[in-house]
Amino acid sequence: MDDGGIQEEPPSARFLTPTRSGGTRWVDGSEVDSSESAPSWSLEDERSAGAVSSNGGAGAASRVSSGAFRRRFGKRPRRVDSLDVESMNVRGAHGHSAKEISMLSTFAMAFQTLGVVYGDMGTSPLYVFSDVFSKVPIKSEVEILGALSLVMYTIALIPFAKYVFIVLKANDNGEGGTFALYSLICRYAKVSMLPNQQRVDEDISSFRLKLPTPELERAISVKDCLEKKPLFKNILLFLVLMGTSMVIGDGILTPSMSVMSAVSGLQGQVPGFDTNAVVIVSIVVLLLLFSVQRFGTGKVGFMFAPILALWFINLGSIGIYNIVKYDISVVRAFNPVYIYLFFETNGIKAWSALGGCVLCITGAEAMFADLGHFSVKSIQVAFTAVVFPCLLIAYMGQAAFLMKNPLAVERIFYDSVPGALFWPVFVIATLAAMIASQAMISATFSCIKQAMALGCFPRIKIIHTSKKVMGQIYIPVMNWFLMVMCIIIVATFRSTNDIANAYGIAEVGVMMVSTALVTLVMLLIWQTNLFLVLCFPIIFGAVEFVYLTAVLSKIQEGGWLPLAFSSLFLCIMYTWNYGSVLKYQSEMRGKISLDFILDLGATLGTVRVPGIGLVYNELVQGIPSIFGQLLVTLPAMHSTIVFVCIKYVPVPYVALEERFLFRRVGQKDYHMFRCVARYGYKDIRKEDHGFFEQLLADSLEKFLRREAQEIALEASTMEAERDDISVVSEVPQSPACDGDLQTPLLSDQRSGDNNRMVTTDGSDPVLPSSSMSAEEDPGLEYELAALREAMASGFTYLLAHGDVRARKESLFMKKFVINYFYAFLRRNCRAGTATLKVPHSNIMRVGMTYMV
């Protein structure tokens, strides 16, 4: 697959012609967006002769028919986009190709995953069997071997088979999680609810689009179905938001469960250490855990992996000790017949015990969610070589202990520890529980940030705690919210068994969401056999559904708690996304016509004073309605106007050299430009306003120089081709310029052009000797001088203080959601400029009301 990108193609070649207003129009009559003017030259003259074929209409119809299928997933040749400030470079020239990771680095990362990824799953032996046998009393070895067999095959099927071998491969340029899957799907099908996608986004080096083979009609049918039916778009968005909200709900329960399970080991070991003492100590540990979050995980992260490695070694060693000492025959649990006997003997109680069995795989989703910090191979190596065998041995050891001590189910983990090792194991267990909690807290922060980037969560304060590691963030509001909720849970439930009843519902829900999304990835993106695609949701989805029915049976016993938290965050995220989409659509309807701006003249009907005005809006094209309000309200307007749109694209990261897209708005003497600043959903907007302004100004200057070079090049090329254009029109089209692949570009690849502009190494093209250089262009020098004068006068941020209201004829529910709930979220979220720490003296706000 070449690097040219993918786009649905028009049915025939279409060329640009200038219009009266300075905009552009396709030859077939359809309008280009009127607010963005193309350069004053045209490609029609050089193409018109070639566009007229002497073969007649039949030949053209044949070419259109044969290319109909290819246009739906068509490939474009490597080319240059007129918006891109790097307009002489093409995708693939920046060296973003994946590098091979050495075996030593893989093992080093595998060691680090122990402290970040596997903390939650690693601490599950603290409470799994105690919860299972609280539902099913031990009457014979069938209960012990059946429960052990269930745990073993659950770990083997879900984390090992599903995540390690399948789900980890469905990553988005090395990023994992539900939002990563959603962004991956958004790149192959236009399913985003916010209609701000642009063709030029596909030229980002991290886009790395790989389409199925054209023969897969099934993939194209799925793509068309997703794009054309809003219902499926809403269902997909709902699944993603539900999965994310459940991760947040899990982040509330994990610290409570892990810390309380570790502290409860003192009960029975220390005289007088009762339930009240367990609750108090657990609350103190939770206060300490959440209080140190503001320092960042980087301050204590270096000790995470060694502690968890020591924890897994303890699990394996104690498990082997118990197997050898008490009953080595527990290896019979590898026979799945004991699962059947377990259900046959205990009936409905065995089904209820599945709710405790599912606790052994809590944290499995972290393998995928935390993929961005590691590599697929490192996570696979760590789980296969360390986590999986140590967990199996630990559970087998506990089962062997229960064979001889069936009454020790309530404190099975600590009772099975040899007496001389109790205190060292207790200390390590407490630290491991805190690390497991830390992992879920960090995952919650990451989910909130990704949701904000994709327009699904209100803007709140994010603090970056590390200058070296981009993913280490701290969200104060969420941190204190989680802390308060965890303390309330511990003080209310007062028992690990009661918390376990609420634990697991969110985890199973996230797993089912990931199963659905990965199935869609298989259908849309992977070249997977249909039988294998169906096997994935049938096998794993069926198992997860059974577990879901079991944990839902515990709703009255506390299972309502994670559902309540998840529902709260789901409502917040869906409402914010719904209101943002309606606001964007309202802005699209209220765009100002370019003809109106042109009628005002270069002065815009007011006084132009030195300075650069940054008009912030959400439109990727068109003149926003706030600009008309500014012209009416302000007594003067800045000499240079830049319409700035901060846009998040469905990729993890956008390279700095690919961040800004520029296009001129109106004629040169208007000094108006559009700038789209693109960020990935995991990019960090740490730059202050000074750095952002300097970067924007430098990019704008670079754009002006490249524009002048292209004008000179185009003039020289058209002059050279004017003499022999009739000869060129008789030459058959080459594959590179096939009618299905021609694109309306500022400068295109030409198979017969000796002065070719695009270079494969991304270097600047060499202009013909007859063309005028940038330094000799007086218009360019004048414009650069005006830009520098405006920069010297400073930047002003022109913002809309918007109020979003539902129309009078709207339904009651829509009015309630928009006028009250969404309005409340907007009033209490951060302003966009707070990210750049813009001084208040540089900000001007204009009141706007958006009727949606």
C-alpha cells in the first residue's frame, strides 16, 4: 500500500475554475466551500484538452463503470495538499516508520509491565476463593476442584486467548483501549458524530491507513452501512462511551477492594484488630494513596515493577509449597469435567459463584488499555512467562490448602502463607494492592483525557507530572472525586465480600464492549475469514455474557453501585457530545458568506490596526458567525486575521511539523487566513501561549513563502506547456493520471513534467530558472513585512462567550438536556484558552447565542 492516502473518488476527473468572488468551482458546476479561496490560477487550461477524449461517450462510460468499485476505496497518488504548511513534503518523508525493538528492550519492557499492567490481576488471589465459596459451601473435593478449574480456564480463555493473541493486535498505532478502537474505526469509515473530517488528515504520518483488498465486498458493505445510517453511528458511539464509563466505575471500586483485602490480613493475626480497625486503616491508606497522586507516578514508578515482580515470585513460591505439602492431586483440575460436576452438584449456587470467579480476570482490560506505554510483544512475554503461570500455581496452592483446611475460606490467602513469612508477605501484599489501585487510577485519568480530546467530556484541568513521559497526567477534580467515593464505599460496605458483590460488573461490561469493537475491526479492516469473525463473538461473547448474567444477579447486594457510577459518567459524556455536535451544526448553518466579506473591501468596513487577531472557532472551513459579531462590536479590526480551529484527529499523535494547516481566505490584501491546529487524542497541549503564537507565526510565514514558490512554479509550468498542450492531449493517459485518480490539487504529480514538484525525500523542489524566487517577489516581501509588523504589535484572542439554547419548537426532553444539563456542564468546565494560559489582557470575548 503506497503512502498516498485513501479517499472516495468523484465519478470523473474534475478541475478547478475561479469564480467571481475569488472562490472556486468544479467544472461540473458543484461549488467548493465559498469561504476558502483557491489561488487565482486555474488548472483548467492545462487539462481541458486532455479532458476531451476523441473516443466518444462509450469509452468514458466504460472507464467509469470499471472504476466504480475502486472509487469506493480508491487510492490517490502521492501528492501535495494546498492546506498543508509542509506543502512540498509528502507523508512518509518524516521517518515515522516503526522501528524494530531489540530482544533486550522487549524483556526490559516486559519487566516494567508487571508494575503497571498486571497489578490488579496479580492481587486477585487475595479475594477470589473467599468470594466464590461464600456462595457455594465446601462439601467435598468437587467444589474445590470445580472452582479451581473454572478459575484456570477463565484466565486461559479471556486474558490469555482473547487479549494476548487477538485483541492486542487491534491496536491503533501502538495505542489500546476503547477510544483507540473507536479512532481506528473512524479512520476507515466516517462514523464520527462531529463532521469536521478533512481529506488532508489522511496525510498525517501516523494515520497509516491499510485498507482491505478491493475484493472484500463485505468490508465495503459494512463501511457503507456505518456511514449512511445515523443509528449505527449512535450505537457505536454509545458502546464506546459505555465502555469508558465502566472503566471509570471500575477505577472507583478497585482501590477500595484491593486496599481493604490487603489490610484485612491483620484481622485474626493482631489481637483486637476488628472490622472497625480494618476500615480505619484502609481509609488512612486510601488518603495516603490519593494524596501522593499530585506528585505523579514517575516519582515512585521506578519501584513498581520490582515490588510486583517480588509479589508474583511470592505467589508462585507459596503456591508450590502448598501443592507439595497439602495435596498435589489438585492438578486434576486441568480436566474440565470438574466444571460440569461443579454445576451439576450445586445448581443455581454454582451459577451465582461465577460472580466471584470473574474477579480472577479483573484488570485484563488493562493489558489493552495500557498498550501505549509498552509494546505488544512485551505484554505478551510478561503474561505468558510470569503472570499466567504464577497465578495458576497460586490458585492451585490455595486449592490444595483447602483440601485439608476447608473451613479457612474466609482468610484463605493469609492462612495459606507459612507463619514465618506472614509479615513480609503482608507488607508486599499491601504495596501490591496500592500499586494495583495506582494502575486503575492512572487508567481513569487517561480515559478522561482521551474522552476530552474526542469531544466526549467537559474540559477540566489536567496537570502533566512528567517532562519526559507524556502519559503521566494528574486530574485534580477526578482524583478527589475518586478518593471521596472510595472512602464512602469502604465506610459503608465494611467487608471485602460485600465490595466484591459490586466488583466485576464494570469489568465484564468493558470486556463485552471490546469484543463488539474488535469484531467490527475484523469485519471492516482485517482480511479475516467470515467463519473466524463469527467465532470470535460467539465464543468469547457467550462466555462474557454468562459471566455478566451472574454478576447482574448481585445488583441488590451492591452491584448497583458500579452501574450507578457508570450511568452517571455515561450521561455526562453523551450529553456533552450531543450538545457539542448540535453547536457545531448551528455554527455550520450560521457561516458568513465570503461574498459579504468581499463587498466590505480590504478594510472590512472598519479600521485595520496592527496586530494579529486569532478568531477561535470550531469550523474547519467557512467564516464563523462570531466574525460578523466582532465586526459589529469592535471599533477596529486587526491587520492580520487568523481563524484558528483546534481539532483532534483520530490518531494517537500528530508530529509537530504536521500540526498546522493553512489556507488563505479572500484576496491577498485582506490578510485573512484559516489555520487548523491538529492534535492526536493522546497529544499533550503543554505549550504556553507564547510558544503557540511563535509556532503559528513561523508556520504562517513558511506557508506564504511556499505559496509564492508555487505561484512562480505554476506560472512557469503553464507557460512551458502552452505550446505543446495539443500534443499532450493526444497521448493516452498513463496509470498515474487515470481519470479515476485525478485530484483537484494546488500542484499535482504529472508523469510527463520534468520540473516535478514532489520529491520522495521530502526536500524542497527546485524551481525552474525562469521562475521568480521568493526573495525577488515584491508582493511576498510586502506581505511578510506586514506580518512581522503585526507580530510586533502582539496577538489578541477573539473568543465567543457562547450560550447554547434549544429552539422553541424542540421537544421537552431536548430542551431539558440542552438548556439545563448541557448548559450546567458548559458553565462549570474550563475555557479553551486556559490550556495555553493566555493572559486576560490578550482576550476579547463576544456574546453569542446558538439556537440548536
